[in-house]
Amino acid sequence: MAPKFFVGGNWKCNGTTEEVKKIVTTLNEAEVPSEDIVEVVVSPPFVFLPLVKGLLRSDFQVAAQNCWVRRGGAFTGEISAEMLLNLSIPWVILGHSERRSLLAESNDFVADKVEHALSQGLKVIACIGETLEQRESGSTMSVVACQTKAIAEKIEHWENVVLAYEPVWAIGTGKVATPAQAQEVHSELRKWLRDNVGPEVAATTRIIYGGSVNGANCNELAAQPDVDGFLVGGASLKPEFVDIIKSATEKQR
Ligand code: 13P
């Protein structure tokens, strides 16, 4: 059986209290496929997590956009996995390319964060993806395999991991990967998981696509056999996020 479709909305560093309330109202009023068909997780900035958690419909979940690599303590400015759990935040996004590039988060550091978050009971959306330069030099697969390997070496259980393939050149650029490009990398990633972790993990781990997904391109991408959902940036702040959630029905065809 195909894994359940997953749609994540990464709000990044956007929003005021009023804007956040408006987005949540739109989501709460939306008619979407049932929880059996699609899992929806939205990720507001830390400061809005309790507000969103309190207002959001109960069939949608929330995620933090990052968390610290170890237990809390003397780490000014950081938020620990334990704090997220204390607020009943079930998910966290880790290894987003914006943090990998701007804050120099290495593969090992991201993997350590994934390991710690899982060990504390969080579910993790782990992001990987190649730059334009890496794609053009033909190293896409070796880059994403290396990023995945760093994580695979540190964790044993994959039930609480969603792998988000987000090509850096497609993020926030309006340049979406073609369905064929997304399918190619997703199927290679699944093969990598099969060969290096195991057939069960390969069959059940959701591999979702991120990078300029919108209401107009989501259906064709969702129809690809190895695309198990999306991680959406810009469009997750707009009403068209509802259309992206509905693209889960492509898998029912
Ligand atoms: P965009 O959808 O704005 O390209 O961002 C994708 C992303 O980075 C999601 O994590």
C-alpha cells in the first residue's frame, strides 16, 4: 500500500499575528480529503506555534522549523526538542537548505539534530537537495545520497521521518522541477533507501517534493509514483495551499 500523502506548509520567517490568524481561518474553513488520505502539517515561526496550535483544526498538525541538537541549557537563542514536546508540537523540519547554506549546517550537524529530535519523540521532516551548480555538474544523486547517508548512519527507525527532496534551485524561484525530474530523484532515493537501509523503510518512508510547488503544478507532480507529497513554501501562505492539499486525490486514481 502506498504511504499516506503528506502536505507540509513551511511558512518560513513570515507573518504577523493577524496574518497568521487569517491563514488558519482559511485552513479551518477548507474542505479537504480526509485524514485517511492526506496528512497536513503547517510550520509557522516558533513565536506563533502556540497560537496556531490553539486555533488550528484538529485534523491538521503543526511543526517547528528547527530545533537544537542537544538538550536545552546554556544555548542562547535556541529552542530544544523537549520544549516543542512540552507544547505538544509533534513535528520539526530539520536541514532546510536555507539553514544549510546561510547558517552552514553540515550533513553531520543535521543528522545529529535528526537523531536527537527522534530520540525525544518528535517526528522529523528532513530536508535534502542539490544546488544548481551540483545539478549542472551531474552530481545531484551523489549529493542527496550523501545527505541521506549522514542521517541513515545515525538513526535506526524511520517511521517518524519524512524525507523532503527540495532542489535548492527550485526553492522560491518559481522554477519548479519538472514531474520527470522530481520522479527521477525520488525513485533514485527510494532505491538508495532499499539498498542501504532496507526494503521496508524504502516502501514506507514518505519522500516529498519541495520547490515552487503551487496550485497549478501540484496535480501533475502528485501523480508521479514516487512523489508522496509536498513541502510548500510561498504557496502555503496563500489560499491555493488548499488546492495543493487536494492534490492528494491524484493518488486515489
Ligand atoms: P517555495 O515553495 O517557496 O519554493 O519553498 C519551498 C521550501 O523551501 C519549502 O520548505
